[in-house]
Amino acid sequence: MTEEGTSASPGSSAVTDCGCPEPFQWDTREGCEVRQILDRIADKWSLLVISLLEQRTMRFNELRRAIDGISQRMLTVTLRNLERDGLVCRTVHPEIPPRVEYHLTALGCTLLDIIQSLVHWTEEHQHEIAHARAEFDERAADRSA
């Protein structure tokens, strides 16, 4: 038995009472790229790059130094994907050696309030989450003992 407004199974094509398709539909609906876009913008590296580019235009090595733990390859992949999605613009200045800079596009800037809301929510609830994690870990330890 399912609760009102929920589908019978994750693969079900039923629509919830709010009129929204099930989240699991993102993988199966023809032509829908919502899951891929969410995966991209919710990625930890993408969030950090977008947040850093909010402040100013930056060069590759500036970004790399500012993002602790990111590899050169991962930063390259992240920037390329954000550029492909129209969120970041890459500008190559014809100098020797070439100077490459990155900045947020107008579309990328529309994410800033959303990211800031997530950061604010996290800061506001971090102690509750830490407490819940500690309780969970304690229960898990008791079960395995």
C-alpha cells in the first residue's frame, strides 16, 4: 500500500498529487535532461567553481589554488562541462603565452542565489545534522557489537 500522492514503485509513471512527475522519471522521460543538469550543478567542484567566479573573473591556476583538493584534470573537466552548459564563459586572450580566463555567464549568475540558499541552510542546520549523524553512528555501532 502506498501513501496518498505517491506512486506504487520507483519505476512507476504515476504523477504525484502536486502534478509533478516522480523524480525517478528524470532518467526515463524522452528528451529530459534534468537529471544530468542536476548532477552537474550539484557536483561539489561545480558549486565551488560557480561560487568563486561570483566574485570575479579568474584564471585556471587561480581557481586551482583556491579549490583545495581538486586535481588539474578534474578542474579542466568541471570547467569544460560548465562551459558546455552555458554557465561559465572561457576567454582566450591572444598573448604569448595565451592567457585564459573564466567568468560566470548571465545564466550562471542565476544559480548564485540558489547556491547561497543551500549554503545558508547548511550553516543553519549543521549542528542538527551532526547530532543526527552521531546518533545514527551510535545505533549502528550498537547493532554491530
